[in-house]
Amino acid sequence: MKTKKWLVGIIVLVFILSVPVLLVARGMTWKWTSFAPGNTDAWIGFWGGYLGAIIGALAAGAIAYFVAHKQINLQAEMDNKREKQFLATQLRIEKYQEAYSLLAETNREFAIISLLPVDYYRGSIDLEKFKIAYNQSQDKIMAFRRSLIGLEPFVEGLEGSLKIISELNTKMDTIIYNNYTSSKNSDGNKEIKNPRIIDEVHRKLMLYIVDVCKKINEYLKNELNKLEKESC
């Protein structure tokens, strides 16, 4: 298709350039043009210069158009590339913000779980309310985790971080189950274990999530700086 277009263009150009020459050559033989003084050589020189100036102007215009068209296309490509980079940076920022928020909410639910044994130990809640509140927090944590898994491709190191969080969560769950919510401990006459037994694992879990949030916050700052530079 491109070859055919070029061929048609060349044919049209040759035709356009040939028509004036043929008209001038023919016009030199017309009787009604004989009133103008001057010999044939002089008129040929005049028409040669006249048509040469027109052809030169057309050529200059064509070159100017080609250069301008090329510059416009290059600028459009640059703008398109810049826009894509801008949108990609915005998307990463949104994903980092979402991951940060979900991890913060997860940590909040872990804090709620860590306080349940304390309330149970003090008698503020009974075992039934303990289980209900615990299950509600775990359901939220699982929902946050599912959302966080969807963000793994966008947040560096998130996949490994979620595995460690899951392992620490499992340890805390095991302690709570074995010492509070299992059937063997459901007898109200049995001694209730001191809630401090989950402090160590909860502290590790909380501090680890805080550390992950700090890293995500650094990524977020870097992306914001990129966005600011790309906007300039």
C-alpha cells in the first residue's frame, strides 16, 4: 500500500510539473501572444525563472510541511509517553496508599484481638462474647488479606511480608485457641490463663506490620516525587 501511494504521488508530481512547461511551450506559438515584444530565448528564460520560482516555493512549502508534521508527530509521541508514565505513577501511588491503609486496618484488628484475653481475664466479657468478637476481627483480617494479595504485583516485597504476617498471626491464633477458646478451656470453673502469654507474639506482629508500612511509605514518597517531576 505504501509503495502504491508513493508511486501515485510521483506520477501526480510529474504531471503537475509538466503541465506548465507544455503550456508555455505551446503558448509561444499562439498568434495572440505575439503582441508581447521579445525573442523566444528571452521568453523561455523568463518563463523558466518564473516557473522555477513557483516550483521552488512549492518545494520549500512541502519541506516545511513535512518538517512541521514530523515535529508534531514526535511531540505527540513524547506527550503520549509522558502521559502513560504519569498515569502509571498515579496508579502505583494509589496501590501504595491502598496497601498502607489495609495494613493499618489489619494491625488495628490484631490490637483488638490482643485485648480480648485481657477483657476475658478481668471478667468484662464472657467466653461467648470473646469468641464472637474474635471471629469478627478474624473475618476482617481475612478480607484485608485478600485485598492485599491483589496488590502484590504493585508493591515491592508485599508477597513475602504477607507470608510473615500470616505466620505470626497463626502463632497468636494458636495461643488464643489453646488457652481460651478451645473446648477444653470452655469450663468456667477452670483457671483462666494470664493474657500476657500473647504479648510477645503480638508485639512482633505489630512491629513487623509497622515496619512494612514504613517501607511502603518510602515507596509512596518516591512515587510522589516522580509525579511532581513528571508534572513539570
